Amino acid sequence: MAGGRALILAGTGMLPEVVEALVGDGWHVVLPSRRYSPIAVPGTKPGIAALAKLRPRGHRPTGGKANGKRRPRAIWVQAHWDRPRELAAKAEGVLGGPADLLVAWVHEQYRRSVLGACERLLAPGAPVVEVRGAGGPQTEAEPVLAAHPTQLVLVGAISELGGNRPLGHAEISDAVLDAVSRAAAGRPASLHQVGQSRPLVW
Ligand SMILES: NC(=O)c1ccc[n+]([C@@H]2O[C@H](COP(=O)([O-])OP(=O)(O)OC[C@H]3O[C@@H](n4cnc5c(N)ncnc54)[C@H](OP(=O)(O)O)[C@@H]3O)[C@@H](O)[C@H]2O)c1
């Protein structure tokens, strides 16, 4: 496979670095969300060491083209998590083929319906990175798409860097990038937590 297709279900806010890194590494990325959010042009940043392993199995460098036809890029499609089938249909229209990777950070109430609706867009056995809040009402840490090896990233509230400060954007981004690297390298399903959960106060 020359290049790969990735579907990112995370809205506009928290994971632009992940999108930039994937596009910079030759992926064709589709981003359904409600609001348009421009993504930086790839190639304006130095390479990210962690992304050396980001190519899907069998990837061959193509001089900036994926699938021999189109340039790697991120394409935004306007969609809402509360209309999951419509979201999946719109994403399918611009993916151009089965997705080789799914990265999802979807609010808890939409997680099952949105990931469930998008499952049919994935290539058989395509890896998934699922980002979720640590703690909260949900107790089970099982991935939604059992047929796909899932790197589960639990996001805590407090930084690992000490001082009781809130978990920072860069810490979240780095943790998701690590998970994407593991997924693209075909590693088995795993569970990682970034940041600490808030201590219980009685
Ligand atoms: N994906 C995430 O970034 C995400 C997911 C869960 C929790 N959180 C946590 O939530 C906190 C607040 O995040 P935030 O200020 O970025 O605001 P937010 O309102 O929680 O939205 C988070 C992201 O989800 C998208 N989103 C929300 N509702 C959506 C819907 N119905 N359909 C499609 N996309 C939807 C938004 O993108 P659009 O507005 O462009 O659609 C936004 O980028 C953060 O502390 C973060 O840790 C973030």
C-alpha cells in the first residue's frame, strides 16, 4: 500500500498536531466536524521522530503522492456526531476507499453511535486509536470496535509534570501521537493513560 487513508473523529479543537503529522507522513486524512478548521501545510515543520514508524505496513515513499494519484492532505467535511449515518456517508464520499486508520475522540454520549456508523468505512483489521476521558461515569475501558485492534488512550485531568497543574494540550497530543505510531506499526491493542486522575475527595 502506498500511503494510507485516515479518518479522524475529533472535532476541531484538540488534535491538529496529529492531523498535521499524518498528512506530513503521506496520509490522506478526512476530518468530519461541525466547524471548519484550517490545518497547517505539511512540510513547514521539521520531521517528528515518533513518526518514523508511522507508515502503514508496506508503505513506499511516493514523493508526496498517496495511491499514485492524489497528494496527501486533510479534507474537512461538515458533519455532526448527532447524525452518525450522515457523517459516515459524507466521510465515505471523500475517503476514496477503505480507511487504514481511525482516530476517534468523541464525547461519551455519541461514542458508540458514531464509531458504530463509521465501522463499515474501515478496511478489515484496520487499527483504531480511541481517546477517552479517564474516570467519569463510564467504568468499562473496552474499545467500541472489537474487530479492530485498538490503542485506547485515557486522558486524565492532572499533568504528569508535577505541581498539580492541569493536563496540557501538548501532553495529550504527544500521547495520541504515540498511540497513532503504535497503531500504524500494527502493534497489538493496548491501554495507556496520560495524566493522572483527580484524587477522590470524601
Ligand atoms: N474531540 C475532542 O477534542 C474532545 C472530545 C471529548 C472531550 N474533550 C474534552 O472536552 C474539553 C473541551 O473541549 P473543547 O473546548 O474543544 O470543546 P467541546 O465542545 O468539548 O468539543 C470538543 C471537540 O468536539 C467537537 N464536537 C463537539 N460536539 C460535536 C458534535 N455534536 N458533532 C461533531 N463534533 C463535535 C468540536 O468540534 P466542532 O465544533 O468543529 O464540531 C470540538 O473540536 C477539553 O478539555 C477536552 O479534553 C475533547
